[in-house]
Amino acid sequence: MNASRRSAAVLLAAALATAGCGTGSTSVSLEVPACATGDEDHAANGVVLMAQAVPTATWVPCVESVPVGWSFAGLDARRGSARFWLDSDRDGARAIEVRLTADCDTRGATEIPSERDGLRRFERVTQVTPQYLGRRLYLFPGGCLTIVFTLSGDNRGEPLALATQSLDVVSREQLATQVHEASGERLDLDPPDADPPEAGRSATDDGRDPP
């Protein structure tokens, strides 16, 4: 795709997000929300959609690569939340769901060292047999990234590693620059008078660290 077509795609994503997420309707995409596409390594349209769905989020999830045996199953972005799914040929449909919200519930989760700078990581496993059900949460200023696992296969290590190795985040600042430049400085990711994001909060925020 040449530069002009990439710019048009970014503008389309920005327009859809502004029109759809602002009214509470849903924007749906079947395009992989890739962290980098094309010669300029721009984030895909879906990443921009998610950023505008959750305007406080300083980080937005994206896909580095889709491994063999996995497939992208769609993205849903609406005002206040966004999510996408990955299907597995071993673990079934929507074996992994990735959610972006302004906050999240960390009750019952254990905080562990995070591999991502600036993001606090929590783990919560609710079932290990016959299915493995659990969540990995990343809390950061203005938002929360939740990875939901519904695994039916015998090998749970691969999907868990997938969440670390194939999923990534892109900064809101980077996306804002991308939209501004791709539009010829005509559009912004966020309104000029938007308030700065607050620190991401969990359901346990009461002046103490979550459990």
C-alpha cells in the first residue's frame, strides 16, 4: 500500500471512531490490529479505533504477529471499551480475548513482576480443569488491558506464551502523531480540549495496593 492509501486508511479509522464511539454505537473490524504495517510501520486501523474508544488509555494493545495455528477473529470497539479475539485450532474459538477499558477489577488477582515498563501486571486463575480459565491484567495510567484465556487444549504453555510474545502495546502519543501526520495535520486522535488521562484504577483502589 502506498503512502496516500495508508493515509486514507488512517483517516477512515479516525473518522469511524469519532463518529461511532462518540455515540455509543459499535465499530467492528476484521483487520488484524497490527502494531506495525507498511513501510512506515504505522499501527493498523483497529489500533486507532481502540484508542478512540477508550480516550483515557495511555497504552493500546496490538498484535505483533499471529502464530501458526491461530487466527484473528474480529475486533469490537464501542464507547468506553474495545476488545478483539484470537481463535486457536487446538483451544477453539475465542481462546484468547484482549480487552481495553478505562479500569479493571483486580480483586482476587496476584501482582507479579511485569515485563512491560510502566504497566503493573496481575494474574488470576479461576479454573484449571477441564478448561483453563484465567486472566492477565495490565494496569497503567488511564486504562487497563485484560487478556482472558479460555483454553481447552492439553498444552496451556503455548497460549500463555502467546500473550507475552505476540501481543504488545503502542503508546497513545505515538498513535496521536500517526493520525496527525497521516491526515496532513488536519485531524487529531483526541480533541484539543481533552483532559489528560488519570491513573488507571482498579476496583480495589482505596489508597492501598491491590491484593
